[in-house]
Amino acid sequence: ESTQPITRAKSQFLPTTQVLRLFSNQIKPPAPGQSIVYVPGSWDMFHAGHIELLERCRALGDYVIVGVYSDFLVNQDLGMNYPIMNQLERCLSVIGWHHVDDV
């Protein structure tokens, strides 16, 4: 039986300026008079439950801003193996959803 220590692999995802531009070009500031909804979370491994929550947020207001917790906070809260995705990957997965206006 192996007694090797558990190590954590780091993401190899490297954002390029082109990738960042593709996502950021679609972000527009809220218009005057729009109601703003802010929802924070870790958003690790984006799934159907996240989508349902964001749909509810959209129903509550005109402009949805999503906060993404830092890798440190997620790891502190959930433990050594989390988050699975780094903060940038989690931001990109959330901003790609059409109910989200900004991250």
C-alpha cells in the first residue's frame, strides 16, 4: 500500500488576451434605472443548480452581477481539494451564461 502524500494539481489554463476580449466585449454597464441583483458564490464546476439560481436572480432584477470567491476562500471553506477550477476559469464559466451581465 502506498503512503504517497496527496498533492494538488494546478490548472494549466492560461487565458490569452484574445480569450479575455471575447468575454469582456459583451459586458455593458447597467442602464440608468435598471435594478441590480448581486449574487456571490464559489461557482466551482458550473452546473444546473447554478443555472437555476441565476435564472431566479434574473427574475428579480434587470442586471445580474455575480461575485466569485477567491481560490483561497473556497479552499478555506471546502477543504484541500477545492476549488476544482481556478478563479479565472470559474469567472469565465459564469460570465458565459446569458443571465449574467457582469462578474
